[in-house]
Amino acid sequence: MDQIINTNTDKEIHTLPLKFIGFLINIAFEWNKSNNNGTTTYEKLLEAINFNRLNEILSNPHCKSHPPYAILLIPLLAELMGKTTKNMLFFLKSGKGHELAKKLRLTSIPSDGWVSNFSTKKKINDETIEEFKKEFINQIFSALNFENVSWDFIMYNARTAIQKLGWRYQRSSKKVFEVKPIEEYMLFIHHLGIIEIILKSLSKDKRENGYSMVNILNLYLLKPIINARTSEQLAGDSKDKDIQEITELEKGVCDATIGNNFEYIDPDWIEEVNRLLAKHMSHLNFMRNNEKFKLAVDEMVLEIFGDCEFKIKAYSTRLGKVVDAIVLYVVCDVTNKIPVLYEIKSPEKYNEYTYLFNWNDVCGKGREQFLRFLENNLKIDWAKTANIKESDGGKVMNVTNGKNSLEFKLNKDETKLTLQINSERTNTYSVIKDNGVITIHKSIKEVSDEEKEKTSAEILLSLLKKARKMLGKQNISMTLFDRGYWNGKIFSQIKKDLKMKFITVGKKTNRLKEWEEKLKGTDFEIKDQRLVAKKRIEGITGYDGRLNMATIEQVCEVKLDGGEVGYVLRRISYITNDHTLSPEEVIETYRKRWRIENFFKELRNYWNIKKFPGLSANAVRIHIALIFISYLLIDQFKKLLGSNFLNATLSQLRDKVFGRIFSKETFEGKAKDIIIGEGITLEELLSKAKDCVKYIKNKKWSEAFWGSDSYVWDLLNSVSPI
């Protein structure tokens, strides 16, 4: 990894051949020209030169006819532009070079002999000339924009830059190079300091089975990028030397080992790193686009196998059945298509049962979870030191501590569990039996729909409060959520306490049906082949004030019995507290909420979010945090790749960018071996150019991304190398 991250270019950049520096300048010119901004010619480049500073280095040697710095700059510029000094002077005398001569403040053009003998006549020593050259080159590079120049861009524009310098070249059919943008991605990650900040939570680099946490994190951030379903497949089965070099792992690491290593990371810390990254990316997007955030809130059900602290019995609408799962609530910025924050919950909206403990393991591995259930759910503080004993063939469990006692008893059919506390208080729990394993759950079927909605709505309110604090209330224009969060009291708090505007889909209550029935044919207008109406409504239980209802009426396709297709006329109503929006604007704005569904789909299909390395609380939390961190990093990296990749999915990036590390494309027959100057091959030239651009970019990446956030810089500066 050191070979990828660290280069000595910063010590050598001013000593590089001027022809090579001219090549880099032309690459920067091509980049700026393609983006219609910044420096595009040598004339404009000289506007950034501090001539006073250059004169100070020369100690202002007396020269009547010409500025001394200009005389020394002429041969330097000649090499940078691929010319001889004589040709450069001829160029300055021509009409094309008039502007450049003006920038150099030359009232007349000196002769070739005057320029060649100037330093000798004025007794300027070699050290001063070297310092002059170094200052000039540093000023040039500080004025050039390499921020978003990618390795692909250097490669595809090399021929143009070479031809502009007038270099001669020979052609051959030799294979030249391989594209390895994945190295640039890993370099980008490390120079943002993400891994270093994560490792801040470690007191030292603990190892499980000999693996360093730095290597483990490198591996984990790479896994979704190159479509490896398991860590063994990533660095083991692929047998790819490039991956082994990046991760410094000669073989794959089993997920169990990764899960064990995750026990050494503080999950609260890594979730804070994700929040910090999301906050900075959101504010960068806001400054870049000058568009306020539209936030969508929704939850996704992640199926999980085995015992986990976050596991619940949840009904998945996607799978159409009850599954063991964790529920993840997410706030997504649908304007820029990135997640802003998330929270792992055990909400009761999807639940038919809430998982409590494993009956078979109460006296074994599941003892700790069982005791946690007694303490947290039943508020029994004496259970920690209690004795647990099975009886009646495993159908009765007695918990005793002095005078205190509990008795759990399965019924005959093993479908219900009864709890009796101190022979007085009695509770009943549901039993689920699967392949001989008995798990105990709290049944909530009897919980009313109103209570379920209240739970989800309270989670919505909590998330919006965090988002408001994170992004700034003045920067949020709208919040979008579906009818699962319908709750009038929460709507009032969103309006009054959070000062936010919202749009949701109307829940088919009797009250809403009354409002829809009051709509007459004359209330509807034809908009985009749909009937649209707007109505001011009031009377939502718990909401103080009026809302706007935008109703759309259109023909929808439905499947009938026997597989036949039928059509029905359907009305959908959208409710909002923003009275300035037209019905069409309400509907079109709410449609952007679908982007969070696309985000969930991508997480499931391409990011392996359900492939947990372990089932401990740490493993689950850190896995999810790293997935979200990876998603944010890729989104930022896409901006470096250019406008063609801004909306690319991870699957598209694998095929068009990262996949090249496996396809081994060498562009045989397209790229040719080019001999430049004194035996420098194109391969050597591009390799050196890559290192130089990396150095220039790396100096700016972290500074440009984190800005002046002293908290981040304090973290980065306090991290000890591991």
C-alpha cells in the first residue's frame, strides 16, 4: 500500500525535465478546455506568476532594456513549449507571440546571444538560477487545476499533449500499459483520512489471526467495488496480484475473522465517521449546486440468519412473508441521491413478533441474551446473579435468587410460553419453532393500527430532528414520506417545532374518503393526460390547521384472476402543508421520493448489505456503517471521474471503470510505444505523469473536501501511524 499512497514526487517535482513538466501543463490545459474553465493557454498561465517574487530571488540585477526575470524565463518557457530558445524568440516576435511578450513585460525582443549569455554577464550563480526555476515551477503548478484529472484522462489525452509540444515519435505495436483506476480510488480514500479516522477508535492495532486492521478495512472497502460476494473470493479465489498489493494480503480472509476484528472497533465511533462524512458531502453538494435539500424517509427490511441482538420477526413486503430481520431507517437526500443518516431500529410497523431470546440456549450461549431480556424488558435487577435450571424435559425454566423466583413454562403444543413472577404476575409470549429450534417472541398482533402508526411516526420525527441539526433548517426545502408515517400530531410537530414542509400520500381513512367524494368533475383539470384537482382540507386528528390535498385520477392497470389484465379508475391523494405548490408540483415533487427506493434496491443488489461478517452487535453495526461510508466515497469519487459517471450505478462503474483491473485491457493496436526526446517511452512518461498528478491532487483532496473543519484536522493530526 505504501507504494500506492506515498510518492517522492514532492521532493523531485522541480527537478523534473522541463519537457515533462510541459507535458503535464498541456494535460491540465486539455482538462480545463474540456470543462470550459480555468487556465487554457501559457499566456493566461503567466497571469498567476508573481514576478516580484522572481525578481527578489535574482536580487534585482541591473538591466536597462529588459526585465531580468523575463530573460531567464525565455529558455524555461521554450523547453516547456517544446521549442528551442531561438525558436522561442522568433515566436515572441511574431503576431502569435505578441500576447506572451506582453505578459513578460518585454518592450523589445532580445537576441539569442543576449539570452544565452545573460546569467554569465550578470554573474548570477547556479544556486540562484536553480532557486528561480524551482519558484517558477511551483507557481505554475499552484495555478494549474489537476483536482479532477483522472488516470483515464491522462491516458486518452497523452497523444494530444505530445503533439502540442512538437515532440517526434516512433510507432511500434508493443503493448504499453494497463489501466488500474482502483489504485487511484484507494489512494483517494486514504488521502481523505477516512481509514485513519476510523482507526482512531483503536488503542492499538489489535490483530485476529495475524491480520492488521488497516488491511481488513482496505479489504472491506474494496469488496463491493469489484463485486466479490465474500472476502475469500476478493483476495483469494481471484488470485489477482493487484488486489493483493493494495490490501497487502496474499490470501483471502474469512468473514468470521473480519467479524472478530470488528470487535476491536468502537461502533459508535464508526457511525460518527459516517455522519461526519455525510454532513461534509451534503454541504459540498449544497455549495456546488446551490439547491436546497429534499429529504425522503423510509425503512428497509434486511433478512438475517442466526441470533442477533437486532433481530426481529418482520413482514417483508418485498418477499411477501415473515422473516428474521433487522429494520434500517434511512434519511436520503433525493436532490443529490445520497444517504444523509440512518438508524437501526426494531420498529413495530412491520412486526408480527419481536424476537426476545432462544429457548434452547438459555443455559448455554444464550444465557447473556436471556438475562438482558429479564433486565431490560421485565425490569428484574436481581436476575444477574440468579440460578437458572431446566426441568420437565426442557419445558420449564426456573430462575431463582433467594426469595425471588421466575418460572417459564411451555404449553403442551409448544406454541405459547407462560411466565410467572413470584407466584403473582403473569405474562404470555409467542413461540416459533423452526427445525427443532424454539425462539421466544413478544406478540404484538393485538397492538392497534393507531399505536403502530404512532411508533413509526415518532421515529420519523426523531430522524428529521437529527437531519435538521445536521444540515441546517434553512437548507431543507421539503420532506417526503409515505402513508406508513401518517400521524396528525407528528405532522403538527414537523410544522411548528421543526418548521419543515412535507408531502405524504393520504391514508385511506373515512375522513379522506369524504374529502375525495366532495371533489366534483369540475374540480379536475387535464394535466399530462391525467385529471388533477386541488382542495384545502382540515380535520385531521391531532393536526392543528389546514392542509392542501392534491388528487390525481387516472386509469391504472391491474391483474385479474386467471392472469388477465384489467383497468380501473383510481384516485391517489397527496397531502402537504406547503400551500404555494400547484397540484402538479406536489405530485412531481413527491415522485422524487422513489429515489430512496432505488437506493435500497442498489444496496440489496450490488452492495452486499445483507452479507454480515458476524452476528454480534458490533459486527452488524460496523458492517452497515462501512457500506454507507463506501457508498458516500464512491459518490464523491464519481465527481473525480467526470460528468459521464455522475449518475452511474455501482454495477456500471464495475464494468466501465473498476472492472478493467480484471479484464487486463492494454489497448493493443490503439496505444503505441512512443519514443520521446532522449529515449523516454510513453509508458515511462505516463507512469511518471500519474505519480506527479497524484501528488498534486493529494495535496488538495483532503483540504478541498474537509475545508477548515478543525475537528477533522485535529483527528487526522492526532492519529498515530499503525
